[in-house]
Amino acid sequence: MAQQTYLAVDLGAESGRVMAGNYDGSRITLEQFHRFPNGPVQLGGTLRWNLVGLWSEIQNGLREAHSRVGNAAVSVGVDTWGVDFVLMNKHDELLGQPWNYRDNRTEGMLQKAFQRVPRAEIFAQTGLQFMQINSLYQLLAMCQRDPELVSQAARLLLIPDFFHWCLCGSRVVEFTNATTTQMLNATTRNWATDMLRKFEIPLQMFPEIVNPGTSLGTLRKEVADFTGLGRLQVVAPATHDTGAAVAAVPTANTGRADWAYISSGTWSLMGVEVQEAVLTQKALERNVTNEGGIDGTYRLLKNIMGLWLVQRCKVAFEARGKSIDYSTLTQMAADAPAFRSLVDPDRAEFLGPPDMTEAIAAECRRTGQPVPETEGQFVRCALESLALKYRMVLGWLEELTGTPVQVIHVVGGGSRNALLNQFTADACGKPVIAGPVEATALGNVLIQARASGEISSLAEIREVVRRSESISEHLPSNSSAWNDAWLRFRELCR
């Protein structure tokens, strides 16, 4: 077959890219056309996203794509992080500056929500873990802070859906990202209207939910003219970046729960693929989540704070005049003493501290452990703690599914961290297969390829990834030392 080109707009919490996936009928190759920074913007004591600036960069990237591939592209689709959203009025005007999920206005909203609807009832309907960043608590905070603004909302769009609206005018929300809101009923797979009524959240703002691979229309004329791409088709991939990444896990065992994944980046999302949401009492106790996947599957997973700890330590080092790249920091961690200090990565103190090293030091003091003294000790503390948290969550997943996990696939940017991959294998006692790094972009373009009829199934998507990408394997070792560290870590987490 002739090569087919699909364009992916992939937005993360630190940066965004416009990329092409070139598919020859057997293998897929990725090509990056444009990369641009992203991050929270301080505005009047609040944290926001600069969506207009991101939209400008997306258009520039698509213009560059046209200069490189001409009109060969078949379609374009957008994926981003979850939970954040925009509200629009009946004239399609944005209502307020879009919020960043790390803004502190949601502190205390979980407890206020439970006073209106019990925690167990929320989970029974939505199947989602309880995190103050979830869209539900963000929206409740808006209702409390700006009820007049919310009353004007004719439409709620999650961030990737907003950019699809920018591209083609669509006014729908894609399923995988809708499941991150804690406002979707995991059984009916539609909005949890009964629960939303109890919260007195206006229902008129909730749009139609569509599946990954849905064609949304063609580029608006002004976008087509500016980019040169003409009336290019816009297709919703799995718009939640983790949903796209899990679609590109190179497993041969699609349809089975005997493998786990870690989508490793700013967040670590660790889970297994299941056919139905797991809504048991034990799942509620473990505070796991059921997020949507491809072909109606669910991703039974747990959010773990992830490499955010290392990223923010790096920022703290730079603030002290020490600019050290990630590879050097990782080598410094490898050279540091093992298991000197451990922390629970998911403590609320680590969600958005002004200085991550001070937050880690304070936690070590609180738990009677040596405070890290060097850059390598701080990073080693973060990486060992992450690996041990993976072991904890892996046990929960096996408990909830009744299926022992045989192998862990690590995908995303964090799969390049060979030290963390080895720590993960050692801590969990399982082989770790690392790669692909660009799992999210691969999932995005391959879902588009399936929508165009070039690929037939989720299993074939993963087969294409296996043929196209190089991966590395890490086998467990040093089990005695990690078992001793596990006993310490388990006590810390209590």
C-alpha cells in the first residue's frame, strides 16, 4: 500500500508537539514537526492554562506539517492530559480563564462533596478514584466561587475537545477523557445525571459523548486556509493521553489482564486492561479508578505522583544555581546510597509544593529518616519510592482482578529512565518491558489509521507497534534488599 500520513497534536503538562505518523501498511514511523512549551500560568494568585497561546502554536505546527507533507495527510486528532475543561456560553465564548488542575481552589472540596452525596455513591456511579483535581470537584469549586458564570454555561468541553472545536467546530466530548471527570456513569457510559442533579450542577452544559475513532468533521475554512491543509478530516483519537498510550502498549495479550502497564511521565498511571469497570467495595477502599479505553474497555488503574517529584527537584536545584540535566541526575542517583530515605509519593504535600526538596526533607524529618543531603540522594529517594509504590499498586490490581500479573510494560517518556525501570523490576519482582517512548503519539495516529480502515483492531494496533518500535527488558534482581525496603515503605504508607 502507499504510505498514509496521520497528524497528531499531543499536549502534555510540560510541552506540546505536532507530529506525523507515517504508516506503510506494516510499520509506523513518527516525525516531529513542531514542539512548544506548556505549563501553568500564574494569574492573580491562581493557576491557569494559556489555551489561546497553545492554539496559536498548534496552528503553527499544522502549517509546518503542510510544508513538509503537503496534502498527503489523511486526518488530524488531539490528545491531552485529563480532568481540565472549559465552559462556553451559547455564543461559544469562553467563560473565564481556563483553570489548571493544580490550582488550590479545590482544597477541601472532596469533604464538601461528600456532605451532599456519599463517597460510596459517587464511586458506585462513576468508578473513579477520589482526587481533588478531578473535574467534578473543579466544577463544584466554580459553582461555589462563580455561580453566575456557571449559570451561563451552555457547554462543557474537556481540553482536547476544545481544540477539536477550534479545528472543526465539533461540540462533543470523547469517551476516554470523559471518564476522567468523575461525572460519567461507568455502567451506562453516559453522564451521571442523577448524581449531577444532587450536586445541583446544571445539566444543559454536558454534550454528547463519542467513541475513539469518531470522525468530527473537516477543518474550519480559516484553519484550512492558514495551515494550507485544506478541508482535512478531524478524528477523535483516544483524547486522554493515557488512553492513547495504553492503546500502543506492545503486548500480544490484548483481552487478558495478566499484564500491567505504567504510563510513565509527570504522572505514573499504573493499571490493567479490563472489559468492565470494577465497582466493588474493595476497589472503593483501594481508591482505584476506572478510565475508558479503546473498544469499550476500561483501564483499571491508579494515579501515582510520578516523575513530577524529580522534575520539581530539578527546578529546586536550578533555583539554587545548579543546572543539572536529567541524565546526570539519574547517574547521581545511581551512585547514591540505596534505601537511605523513602517517602510515599502520593502524599498531598507533594502535589504542588513551592520547593519539592524542602517537601521531601520535611517528610523525612516527620518519619524519622535521614534527610537527603545531595542532589543524587533526593532523586534516588524519589525513584526508589516510586518503584515501591508501583509494588503496592500492583498488589491491589492483582487482588481486584484475581489475575496474577506476569509482566509490566512501561511506556511514555519515563520509559527512557533505565534506573527507574530496573528499580521497578526489582521492587515488583516482575520483568519490565520498557517502550515505546512515544506511546501516546503512536496511539493517537494508529487510532486514526483504524478509523480510516487501514487497521482493523486494537490487537493489530499493538502488533504494528511491536513491529515498529525497539523495546528493552529489565529482569528483577536484588530481591532481598528490596523486600526489606518494602517492609519499611509499607509502614510509612500507613
